Amino acid sequence: QVYLVESGGGLVQAGGSLRLSCTASRSVFAINVMGWYRQTPGKQRELVAAITRGGSTNYADSVKGRFAISGDPAKNTVVLQMNSLKPEDTAVYYCNGRLANDVNLWGQGTQVTVSS
């Protein structure tokens, strides 16, 4: 079975930076969009940022100007550079890949904790 593998989470102080990376366990030719979601207890999983095969990007309003997504869904790679981190960014971050048939692939999640 194909799954996504995440790395780069950790504990940082407010104002610090982290870089999250994600790749597929094997080549997936049908991934059209890749991105990052995050979830905290008591809240729904929310989209943080996404990138298409054409390189267009979308960001949640709360992270615009602080986070930058890059990569290539066609190569099953995506990176999220997180700068100026805030305590409210604390969450489990999940890598996502959307296939041509709208099926979603997910990673196991990586914990990001930002201390005050």
C-alpha cells in the first residue's frame, strides 16, 4: 500500500523555524495536489498549504507570510518551511496527496510544538 512519510517536526521556541518534508513510500503517478494539514484536539483537521502540479499554491490566512510550501506533486515530494512560528501553530501536521480520482493519501503525522 502507498503511504506518505513525514519528517521535520519538533519543539521550537516562538519565533523559530521548522522545515517539514514529505515523500511517498513508492512512486505515485496520479498525485495532482500535495499539501499539509494540521489538527489539534477539539478541532477539525485544517488545510495549512497546498501546491499543484503547475506550481500554484494556497495558504491558510493564518500562515500567509510565515510559511512557504514547495515541491512537486508529480515527483511525490513536498516541503513546508515554517518561519516565525507561534504557539497557536502547535499541532500534529499531516502530509496529504490527492489523486486524480479524488482519493486522498495521508501520512502518520508529525508533531510540531511551539513554546511561548
